[in-house]
Amino acid sequence: MAGKIDARLKELGIDIPDAAAPVANYVGWVKSGNTVYVSGQVPLKDGEFEYQGKLGDKYDVEEGQAAARLCAINLIAQVKAACGGDLDKVTRVVKLGNFVNSTADFTAQPQVANGASDLMVEVFGDKGKHARFAVGTNVLPLDVAVEVDGVFEVA
Amino acid sequence: MAGKIDARLKELGIDIPDAAAPVANYVGWVKSGNTVYVSGQVPLKDGEFEYQGKLGDKYDVEEGQAAARLCAINLIAQVKAACGGDLDKVTRVVKLGNFVNSTADFTAQPQVANGASDLMVEVFGDKGKHARFAVGTNVLPLDVAVEVDGVFEVA
Amino acid sequence: MAGKIDARLKELGIDIPDAAAPVANYVGWVKSGNTVYVSGQVPLKDGEFEYQGKLGDKYDVEEGQAAARLCAINLIAQVKAACGGDLDKVTRVVKLGNFVNSTADFTAQPQVANGASDLMVEVFGDKGKHARFAVGTNVLPLDVAVEVDGVFEVA
């Protein structure tokens, strides 16, 4: 009895991993009322960092988009946990905060962030359309290429 | 039958443009309950970027404030759209997130952010008093000088 | 008739200062519904900046953690004001946004942020477990080492 979003994920060939458990005194998500706040997610796949380095140096826009997409998959993993496994409870992707590890002359952060934005709309349709910011930073944890946090509305 | 805030904007000589429509899979604002989340706004006027470059290099504090003020005008444009055109529905400017494109030795981000903060209070009075952060970044999209996102409470 | 959290703070030997009053058109906190948004806090103690400089240059991880802990104490000062002095009204630390003033090759922002995360759990127990992001920036206001903002749920 898979839900609509699970069916859509299957159709897209996207496998949502188990939510990564933080190794410190914070958590992957907090639910307050109908709002779920998800911690900043990084391009981690099967326990390995997939993109470590800066946009404008090691990575180009297309690779940055793949990194952002991977962050978005990890955001969905967290919100799935917050929904007790049922992604159909997500009524809106509210906001994404996109931090892009950039050289000082790389200015295509919005295009990189589209990797996360596009995934949300592929998966959630109109409910996936969100507010966002996309900014550059001179460095990110473990030198990952992109970090994305999120706010979701759930039923 | 203009509203109070419209009258105040006229008094201040501030023209609120139509909300810019994002060119990707995200939106200018999302309303969740009584909270409106507005996407990061940049110093765009009549379709042109007005401030492109870094504080501490191309721009000084006063120019940065003008850039932040322009971001704030674009935030108001988005929240106006979220309110169906009626800015009197804004019950509180809740939070502004200020990202200032800075050289590594420019440390007056709060003064720059005041360009946005002051505008909110000029327009909304006590309801315009908000929480905020103001941080530096090594680069912003299209090298704009300032990016500001916002959270608003609406009736 | 001290509250439970006041008693815990005393046990930990932590003195919560009066909330610093911003010197501009913004405020230390805004309450919207049951959510309190706290402005970005810096490592300010008794009116003096305690940590000014970058991680990876002037400061190491341990010093960064002390700076983040001081930011967290100042966050608690603000939320205490928002609760009319009664910290027992805090039902959840929802989210912390950690900005770490970093050289381009310092990548231990999460460890630095633990200085704030650990304090929240020391003080609030399970209610202190929060979502968070931790990112690097090339510079912060007045060159402080860390800036942390917060979202809290209150009764």
C-alpha cells in the first residue's frame, strides 16, 4: 500500500535512504506544530561524501546541481522520518536554504540550487514549489560542495 | 480606497513594483498558516541589477545600505502578492536574513543590513521591527552586493 | 521560586545575562504564535566581544566551541526575555543557524557548532535537541568568530 509520493519516487527511480542520524547533540529534524525544520543536509550517499570541493574550482554547474539534488534527497529522507514514513503527509515544501561552496568569482549559485528545487517539484509536484535563498560561502563542513536545509509543512 | 500602508508608501515616495516571478522551480513566497516565507531578494530595479560587486571593494557602507533597501522593497513586493495586494494584512515583519557580499576584511554587515531594517520600520512602524541576522559571504548570485530573505506574519 | 531551568543553569554555573538591546531598527526576538525567532547572537560578554578572528587562523576548534557556547548563552538571554523571564516556558529549541568565520580551508564548522548544540542540551535536556545548519563564511560582523541565530517553541 505505497503512497502516491512513494509511487512517484519509484517512477523517477529515486531511492530515499534511511535518515542519517547526527553524531552530536542535534537532530535531523524537529516538528513544531505543522512545521518540520530539517537540519542542513550534505551530498552524502551510502555513508560517503560524493562532492567535496568548490564550485568554480573543482566543480562546474552541472556537478553542483547533482550535489544539490543529493542534498534534496537527504532532506526528503529526514522529512519522511518526521512523517513516520508517509511522505503523502507533506502538504508543502515551504523553504530551502542553499549554501554553495564557491570561489569568490563563481556567481551561478541559483543554477546550482536548481538541482534541489527541480527535485522537489519532480517529487511533490505543485506542493514542491518553495521559497528559497541561494548564496555562496567560502567553505562548508568537510569541504562539501553544497549544503541545503529545509522547512516543510505537514498534515 | 488605498490601505494605510499604501498611503504610507506614497508619503515616503516608495513605489512597490510587481513581484518578480522566479525563472525556475521555486516561487517568490510560500504561505503556511499565518506565516509567509519570502525567497531571497536581490537589488533588482526595473529588471536591472543595481549593485553588483563586493562591500569593502566596489561599494562602501552607504551604497550597501541602498542595495539592502532595494532588497527590502522587493521583499515587500513579494509579501504584497502573498496578501492579495493588501499590505495592511501584514501583522509583523518577523525576520530578515541578510547576506552581504564582502571582502574578508569588511566587517560592517550590520550597518549595511540597516538599509533593509530601517525601510521596514519606515513602512510598517512598530510592526516592522524584526529579528534578523547579518553575515558576510565571499560571493552572491550574479555578484549582487546584498541578498535578503524574510519571514512575515499576516492576518 | 526559581524554575526548573533556572535551577539547572545554577547547577551548571551558567549566568544568563540581560538580553542585549539592538542599537538599530531591529529587535532581539519576535514572537509569532508559539514560535520565537531570535536575532543572530555573537560572542559578547559583559559588553565586550570575546572572540574576534577566523577559525583556521586565529582560533582552533576548541576556542570556536567556546565562542559558539557564548552565542548560545546570549540566545537563551533573548528567549528568556521573550518568555517574560520564565525559561520553563520553552517547550523546544527548534533550530540553530550557525555561521562560522573561517579561512577557506577550515572545514570543522560542525565541531564548532557543537559548542552551541551541547549547551542547549545541557540546559534544556531533550527539549534542547534541535535542527541546525553549520556553514562557513569569509567574514562576520566586527570579525566575530561565530554568529548563531535561533528558533524556539514556547508555551
